[in-house]
Amino acid sequence: MKIVAINNARAKTDHIESILFADWGGNPVSRRSKGDAIASFESGSASGTRQSQTRKGRAFSGQILRVCSRTYRRYAHRTNARPCPETAPAEWFNLIGFRSRAVTAAFGMVLLFANIPANAADTVYEEPPAPSAPEEVTPLAAWSGIYGGAVLGYGFGETDVGANNIDTDGFIGGIFGGAQYQSGSFVYGGETDIGYNMMDGTNAGVATEYGLEGSLRARIGYAATQDILLYGTGGVAVGRVEVTNAAGSDTNTVVGWTAGAGVDAKLTEQVFGRLEYRYTDYADKVFNPGGAAANVDANHSRLMLGLGLHF
């Protein structure tokens, strides 16, 4: 490596700075710090003194380490530079022949700042925020309260008058009302209804016909959504049944049980539609339409459509 001798002190300083600036590549170290490093090397010995290459290598290496350590202490708090070695490696001695203090200074400073990123002092690393836990959504009590409505449907069944089995069918209509309470997704309550049953049938000269009816039932449901309620219902049923034959007729009130299931679906915030199936079985009762008395057993199924309103 050819080193050009520079006799003028100011020119030599500018030459050293040009080397340092080129090697540092704009790293965040002040010009004053560079000037201090250069001055410490320039004051080491007279330019005319001739020393052996070995002695010069040791002397310059020691100066390199001192400047390196001093600069590290000044800037380590805002960079990620590695600390300087405690002793100079042997390969430093032979790398450039040490024919110029300026080159030696540049070499030492480049060793220190070679691993410092260009903008290390401005780099900020922030840990991304931890994902928030999903919020548990509490179901709204959309089905709690008092309600009422009307239903219309069709029924089909059979009435046994003694040994005579009579098939019956016909329309059924009525009104209903109830109250219920929602806890989470479960809905509990009670409901009553009253209506008129137009089912009838005839066989072997004997006719049967239904009339007024009603029921009192419990309900338990599951709110699949805020707009859909699936439910089951069951309770006591009461109805009027008339039996007629050639000798006369007899009408009685019969009591039994009823059970079924359905779905209520909200059409608006207050209005809901209903689809319900129920089975009703009345207890046996003795009828005497004329002539011989007969035991009457009536049962039927119904499929109802309704429209209700939450108050």
C-alpha cells in the first residue's frame, strides 16, 4: 500500500479526516470526537523520527486501543458497538506497514465503528401489543316479558264412542297469552289459551263434535338467537265434546293433558310469528246420548300458525 507523505500539519489533518469520514460512512459520531482522535495520534512523536516497524506497530496499536476505548465509553450508551479488544491482534502490525499515523488512526477508528448501524441512535423497537382476549357476549333478555296473540290451524284425531271409532278433523282457532323470563339462552314461563275447536266426525250413525276448549301450560325454551326461540310446552287441557246418535245427544266437559313444541320468530322488535304442534288426550268419560250409555275417549293432534305481540 503506497502512502503519500504530507508535510503540512493542516493538510495532514484534513487527509486523516477524509479517510475517517469515508470509512465511517456518516455514522453518528461528532467531528470533535474525530478531531480528538486525530490529535492524539499526531502528538505521538516527530515526523522525522525513525523507529523500527515492530516498535511503531506496538506504539500505534496502543494508541488505537486507547482512542477506541475512549470513544466507546462516550457513545456506547446510544449505539450497539462492540467493546474494544484488550490487546491488539498481531495482524494489525502487518496490515498496512504502519508507514503513516493517519492510516493507523483511520484503521483503529474503522474497527470500532464498523459494526455500528448508520442510524442506531434513532432506531426504536417496540414490542407489538398482546392480542386482547375476546369479549364474552352476554345474550340480551330479548324474550322476557308479557306477550299475547292469536292462532289458527288444523286438527285431526279420533273419538271412540264405546266400540265405535270415529275419525275427526277440522279447523281450530283461538287466542293465547303468557309471561316468560330469560336467563342466558334459556327461557322459562307459562302460557294459557282459549279457542274454538271445529273438529267433528261421523261413523255408524254416531257423530262427535268439539267446541270450546282451553289449556294452561308451562313453557321452557332455548333462544337460538335473539330472534329465534325454540320451545317445548305441556300442561292441562279442557274441552267440550258432544256425542249424538239417533236417540239423542249428550255434551260434557272433558279434561286431559296436552304437550307439544314450537318456534317463535321475531318479525319486528315486538311482533313475532309462531309455528306449533300439540297433541291432546282427554280422559275417558261416560256419555248418555240416548239409549245405552257409552264410554267416550277423545284425542287429537293440531298444527297451528300464530302471530304474537310482546308488551
